[in-house]
Amino acid sequence: METYNIHPEVQSKMEADLELHFLDPIDEAQKTLSDTFLAEQIDAIRQELEILRDWVDERNEDILIPNKDLPQDEVGNYEYPIGLCFLIRDQVLNILPGLFHDKDLFPGLHSLGQFVEKGGIFKAISGIQNKAYFQNAIQAGTYILDVANDTVDTTQPKVVCSSIENSGIENIDDFELQGQVIESYWGQKVYPNLYFPKLAPLYPIITIERNGTIRIVSLNESITAANILNGFQNAEEFLTKSRFAQRRLPKEILDIISGSKNTTFQPNPMSTEELERIFSEHRKTLSTKDMLDLANQSEETVSRFNTLKLKHSVLEEIADGLNKLVQTLLNTPIIKKYLRGIIEKFEKNVRDHNLTQSQIGEVALLIFNELRKIIERPEIENPNTTPHPSGVEKTVESTMELVNDALSIRPPVPKLLKIILTKAIDRCEELISKYYLTTTEIKQIGEKTWEKVGTPTRTTKPTT
């Protein structure tokens, strides 16, 4: 690889950015301070942090309603405290210094305060834990104070205090590992950024989120700084040698980005020669203060692109696909009247029970599951006619009576209907898996599919 020099001002700025989120290196002075003030008090510190965490949880329960008002992050909308390690860590960190001086109530935190006064490292850090998920915690000398340990798995202790070596936390300076965690933990699809030449050396990862949103990944300043200080080698290895290097964005995604009229985007992925040229140009900039302007401009460009929230309409694609299969049924004269009856019964019960839009989606999802049961059983059986208290359940039950009527007609109708329904279900499950859809999104698909079937022209129930 070509040699490069880094301008002193660039070096200074990147080293400062590196400290914002990365673990600080440990020297002998930090080891001595940690041994003196923290080692014997670490259990007390943990117990007192648990008290503080309980107080934070009580406060959050008043302002955060599970599965409704939780901040939407990359992990998804789960019940508290899933995915909220950043929020909880910062809340605890903001309160801690005020407790350092009360030796009687908080002897462990008092010792932590003495450690900080003597020059001990005490800072927020962000890293990858156990090579499996992203985590935000606190570094205190040679220790990691994880005050949000249960934000991935709620069965785990809320607070864990351990040495850095035993914590499993490492800096996010490997783009390939970062990509692996984005896929396994956040459930997103990762692609190499071969489409924004000016941004690729600084921001080499593009993701498609579970809801179809297209993003250029920019987690924090420290990751970018580590890449720059390493002469962009981190990004270059990701784009040329990682497990993601050979992936290419699907055409429908390229069309969406092209439609945004982004001047930095090119629909054809960069060739090896183009990559070498763009990385060479960036490395030449390292020796001048222009590197700082380039970094700022790139960050602003990424921010503007991500603000667009360009989205591949996953829900529309699945609903359209299912609707085509429904239309196939509607255009088959032998079974047309039976499917019309199903639709009419569905719409009548929706009206009779005054179902909400959300409940309509729930009905469609339950019907979908019932269809799966019906086509998999060896013989057609009459549905359970025991009444249910829920309008949703009643709608599903009465609708499924007509589905069973259609399936009870002897060849060729049951065979044809079974084939088409099986294809519909398989297609839906394939796309649900492909895009990591949530239950709410699946319900939206059901709602959209039923809307697209249209209002039936005949209003009388068919004779079965």
C-alpha cells in the first residue's frame, strides 16, 4: 500500500474524535489508580449502581410506554429496556457525579469519585460486545461499568461491573465485524458502498433496514477517526476483502436512489481501478488541512442522504404479490363465486363488529394462519363453531366457514385452490423473511391486501 503522511491538525482532530467513544488505553498509572480505589469496592459500586438504575427505570416508566412511545431505533420497537442502552447509560452517567461525595450512603460511589479526582479514566464508551451486539457502557480505569446490561436480554442482570478483559467489549474499528453485528443484531442487510465514490473511503457501508429504509452507515465519530488515522485501510479492506465485498444493491434499490437525484451517486458499482483511484486521492488529502473539510463535507452529505429516508416499499410489494394471486382466483370461473362469498362475509363482519383498521389487519393475519392450517391437514374438516367474544375472532371464524365450503367442493376446485393458496402463503413468508418484517408490518400487509381485492359486485351469498 502507498505511503502517506497525516497533517498535524488532522492528526490532533482525529485523535480527539477517537476518544469520544473508544476505550482509552490503560497505562501503569491507570492500573495503580484502579487497584487502589476500585478493586476492593467494585461489589459495592455495582450494588449502588443497581439502586441508581432502579430509580432511572421508575422515572422512565412514567415517560416511556412500552411498544407505543419508545424511541424508534435500529433494533426495533421492543418493550423497555430493549435497545435503550444509550439512553439508560447517559441517564446514569449524568446523575453519578452528584453521588460521589456522600460516603455514608454510597461508599462505593464515593471511592469511584476519589478515583476520578486523582485522574482516573471515567467516560462513556460505545463498542461491540462479545462480537454479537452493540453496547454503550462506562469505562472507569481498568473496569467496565455496564449499567444497561439487560437491554439485549431482559433476563440478564441490570448492572454488571467487570474488568475490560472480561467484559467482552471492544472498539468498533473493524467494518466487517460492524457489518456482521448490524445484520445479526439489528436485522438489516449490509452492502459495500460502491455507489458513492466520494463517500466510500469514509463511509463504506450501506444498509437496507427492516422497513426498507436505505441508509449510509455513520455510527459515531470515533469509527471514522480510526479509519482516517489508518489511512482508510479499514474501509478499503471492507470494500475489497470482506465477506460483504461481492454484494451488490438490487436494481429496485438503485432505481430509488437514482430517483432522488443525488449528485454523488452512481448506479454502476465502482470497479477495482476506480476504487484504487478514489482511495489514492483521499490519502493524498491526508497531508493537508483539506482533509478536515473533506471529512466535514462527507459527514454532511451522509446526513442529508439519510434524512431523505428513501424507502423500498416492502409492504406494497408483498401486498401486490398476494393481490395478484387473489385476482387469479377471482378470474377462475369455477371458484369465483366462493371467493366472492368469502370477501362479502369478511366485509359484512367488519361492518357488524365496527372493527378498527388495526383489527382488520389482525383479522387478515389470523385468516392467513387459518389458511395455513387448512391446506396442511389431510382431510377437510368443519371449523370449530364455538362463538368467541372477540369481534376479530368472530370475523375470522365466519370467514373461514366459507373458506371451508370452497375447499369442500370436490375436484378440481380443492386442488386448484390449495395450489394457489399455498403459493400465496409461500410467497408471503419468503418476503417476510427476506425483509425481517415485524408483526405490525405483517398486519399492515394483510390490510393492504384486502383493500386491493376491491368491493365485490355481487351482494348475495353464494349457494355452497
